[in-house]
Amino acid sequence: MTPRRPAGAGPGGTGSRDAGFVFDTHGVRLLLTDRELAVLDLLAGGLITTAIARRLGISPRTVGKHLEQAYRKLGANDRVSAVLRAHSLGLVPSQPTKT
């Protein structure tokens, strides 16, 4: 999986969202992958792991692994704190997307 690029930084770098940059406690930039952002977006929309897996065509275990990595990068310990942190950083919309 490739890290998300900043807007305008080459292929895949354009879009409506800024890059999924998060900084750790030492100021080191960590990147959320496109898939981690997609999982967080669906999580923010209220979907459970199995529903996210079905929507993305991956296994529930893979969803869990994407969430583990996103938690680590966001400094979160659970779903609620991960979604709140992602909202505060502008990584997921404040209003769930309608599908």
C-alpha cells in the first residue's frame, strides 16, 4: 500500500482531501494510507467492522489491521478517539457521507 501523497505531489496526489499527514510526538510525519483513510471514513459514518469489510471487499481481519495502524498513527486507543482525532485533523468529513 502506498502512503497518501500531498495534493499536487504527483499521481494520486489530487483530490478533495488534503494528504493524511499526522505528526508523532517528535514531529515526525506519519502518513495514513488511502485504505486507512477509507476505513476511518466508513468508521466515522457509523459502520461496524463487518460492514466496512463488505463495503471495501476485504476481510474483517484486514479492516482490523488497517484500524490498528491508523490508531497507532493517530495516537488513539479506540474507535471513538480515532474518529475524533481524524475529524480534528480534517482527515474525515465532519458529516458522514451519504451512500
